[in-house]
Amino acid sequence: MSDGTISQSEIDALLSGVDVGGLSSGPSSNVNVDTQTLTKFAEGLKDKAVANLNGMTGAAFEIGAPTVEAMDRDQLLAKLPEMVVAVMADFNAGVKGDHLVLMAPEFAQKITSLVNKEENAELDDMALSVIGEFVSTHTGSEITDLSSIAGLASNPPEAVHVPKAMVRIPQGTFALFSYPLTLEGQNYTLWEAVSSEVAEGIARALGGGTPDPAPASGGALNAADMASMANLAGGAPQMGGMGMAQPQMQMGGFQQPMMGGMQMGGMPMGMSIPNVQSVQYPNLAGGPTSQEQGNIGLIMDVNMEMTVELGRTKKQIKDILGMGEGTIIELDKLAGEPVDILVNHKPIAKGEVVVIDENFGVRVTEILSPMERVSDLR
């Protein structure tokens, strides 16, 4: 019997099942990615990418032939190491959609060490800002090469160092660019993932892209349709003018053709049959729409104040004025009771206090339900 603990593999599996995808409208397994056109785009971009990298680091990285693949979340996770440095810089104008750059921590550490001129630089906030600057320069080169897309722009890069299961990967099928790099015999890879919408926009701007689907039939019956209708009616169609008699039914002075014993409802043979389709009802499942997701993407880089509240109490002014060193203040929390986690002074979760490398931290143990959060606002 299980002791109630969850292994790391189980945690990764649970995270994989959570909707942590990007801003795409949803999975689209039948999306066709024009990898040939995108590969040509990457070929023209690789020299700029390595020049930007060498300019920042003062090193002499070499770059090989890039590849572009149609990919989904599981396939990408299989390529990545357990920990990654991920930089999100979504396109927000011209073409809208996910734009994610990934690299192994060793690669990010190498870049940071060269830029800061120190050995084995730590992947702290300063290091992540260096990686974000490199991605910003790389994205600028892409926007320059895609000048035919009017107003193309991206969000400021946001770099994180997290387990791969925590990365916000584009939903459904997306395009993955892989740039192989080498420095002093050491091989590295720069991965770049863009959602299907962005991939299609880039391909079309370069004269490629998947063809538009053929328009639906206007509803006119061809010979095969007429034969099928006749078979359903229990007989072969009688086609006038083809050596076969075409029976007629006399109704009020009008003659109406019969087709295999089935009358065509008084409709002349030359008239087009309307194209009748079943009603498509909207999905009633909860969750944000693609428009809502896109709106949320506009504020992803907004800073919000997060605080942890150990407890509260009320004191009279004379007690507060009488406080001094060594005074003990009793709070309304019991020992071992979860602490409150607040964003902009509004409670959103509960957690327990932990110590990480001599610093205090909080492990989230419970996310408040929407009803609880609303009740706290009153």
C-alpha cells in the first residue's frame, strides 16, 4: 500500500496532464507545418544568431545546419533534459502566438560565464537576464527578416530556470527549430518553439504555408448523387435523353419527373438542392476561450506583490507603545497551522514555511477555491 507520498515521476506525469499549454486556441492534431519553408528561414537566420551570440560572449561559437520539425508536447519533453532554461517572448502583433526559446542549463551557464567573465556562473536572476537579452536580440533579427509581416512585435523576454514539466509549451502541434552550436569541442543546442499560428504566419510571409481547404460544394447534385438517391428510393434513376424513359406524373396541369419511383417534391430538375448540414453546438466545457487566453497574454509580464501572512492580532495603542526588544506578540494562528499566501493583499492559497539555503520559503499546500476567494473580498 502506498504511504501517501508522490514520486518525482508521478509529479511529472500529473503536471503533463494539466493544461499548462500556451496561448494557442487548443490542440490541433491535423495541423500541417510547412517545415520546408521554415527550414529555409532558419538557414538564413543562423548566421545572425551565432554572430549575436559571439558578439555578446566574445567567444567563437560555430553553428551547424538547423532543422525544423512538427512537434507536440510529449515529443518535445522527450528531447529536453530534466532542468531547462526557458525564455518566453510571445508574438503579440502582426502574428499572435507562442514563442518559446529553450536551452540546457549548461549552455545558459556557459553563456553567462563568458559574458560576466567568471567561471561556472550561477543561474541566478542576473544570469537569466543575460539569457533574456540574447533571446531579445535573436527575436529582433527574426522580426527584421519578416518585415513583410506588418507590425510584427513580441513581448519582452521572460527567462526561468525550471523543471521541463513546468515549461509553458505551445498546445497541439507546433514547429520546433533546432540550432546545433559548438564551442571548444562542446556541443550545445538552441531550441525554439512557435505555435502553429505563428509557424503558418511565417511560412505564408515567405511564400509558403499550407493551402486553404477546398470550398464546400454549393449543393448541386451530380450524377453520383442522383444515383445514390435513386438507390435509397428503391430503384435506378430514369434519365431522360439517355435512351431510357423518364416517367412523368400529372399534377394539376404540371408534369413532374419521377426518379426511381421517388418524386422530387415538385422541384424542377434544374434547381440546385440546398446544402443542409447538422447544427454545430458550442462546447459547454468550462475554461477560457482563445480570445480570453490572448487577452491574458497581454499582462503576463505585469508585476504583482506576493506576501505571506504568518498571523494577525489586535493591540491597544498603549500596548503597542510599550513594546520593546524581547516583547512576544501572540498571533491568531496555532503552531503548525498553514500560513496565508496573498497576491495584492488578496488571499489565494495556503502553505507551510520551509527553509531553503538559509532563506525562508513557503511550500504551497492548498489553492483556495473561487468561492473562498470571493468570500474573502467581502
